[in-house]
Amino acid sequence: MIVIVKWKYKTPRGIQSWMTSDEMGSNEAMLLARDIAKTGRSIDLYFLDDRGTKWSLKELETFTTKKQERPASIEVIFDGSFDKETKQSGCGAVIYFYEGRKRKRIRVNRAMDYLENNNEAEYAALWVGLQEVKTIDVEDTEITIKGDSQVVINQLSGQWAVYEPLLNRWMDRIEEALRDLRLQPVYKHIARDENKEAHRLAVQAMKGTEISSSIELDNE
């Protein structure tokens, strides 16, 4: 988490003035705050994050400790399938993450019959994956998002412009979900051969086979 430190400085003669630090990571900010407190001349010290939320030192310490216990190294791999004739779509997503030293995997798929094209199915598949990420108590960390759709990856990463209102709405949904969880996305395009697991889930969804599973993997 990026924060600034704000505190009121009081001189030996009683002159008071508000001071503000540069932006920095929460761990660095807590070290600074403890050092400031040692002077005995700080009043009303607090932290302000990028959302404008105010934190005391104790609150930030508690949050940081809990964060260390939360899932990490999160990776979402997605794929969408679309049948032009039947207008049926299948969305598949695989989520890998570590919980402590345990590596885990979630697989999920969903059939949809109201999408208009393959690009929309790809966006919907990523959205389905992010809904699962919400269930694992993750917040304020980096997330790697992989897919074989150049459209989705390049548009979300800002490399390609979005001209279709339909896709723009899906982009808004995805970016809102990432903001809500305070996740910093890293987008990576992968070849279809590297996306077989998510693709298989998408195809199974189109055939009526719903999957939602979570398992612990052997550490690799």
C-alpha cells in the first residue's frame, strides 16, 4: 500500500505546524513514523492512503500483519469460447495462488447465452475469474492476468484503444473489480497452447458441464 505520513510538529517553544511526507510504501512509512515519534515532538500522527482513508500506526500495523497471511502470487488464466451459430458462450478461468506455503488452484466455468461475439466472451471469462478471486480474501497486492486474447490483454493494458461500447462496458466492470480489491494487474499475452486448461473449461461450459473446484497442489 502506498501512503503518506502526516503529523503536527511542535517546537520546544510551542509553535505547531503540519508536516507531510512523500508517498512511500506502508512498511517504509511505519519506520518513518516510529522515528518521528521518538523525537517526542509529534502530535496527531496518521497515515493517508491513495483512497483518502486515514490510518493510525496501530491500524496500519494490524493491516500489514494480516496482509502477510493473505493469498499471494495470484495468477488468473482465462479463456472464452463463442459459437456463432448457436450464440452460446463458455467462459473458463483458472486461479493459482499461494496461501502461506501452500499452492492452491481454483477452476471455474460458466455458460452464457447473451453475449454477442468471441471478444465479449473473452472479457466475460476474465470477469468470471475475478469473481472467484473475491472469494479468497485477497486485497492490495499484484495479480498476474494471462490470456490468449490479444484484444483483451492489449486493451486492458492500454496498448490498444477500445472503440466498441460493448467491450468498453466489460472493461469498466473488470477495472472496477480490480479497484475494489486494490489489485495491481500485470497483463501477459500467452499462446493458445499455454491456455489449454482455461480453454477446456470454456468448452465444457458450452456443453453444459459446470465446474467449480478448489484444491491444494503439491509445491512445484
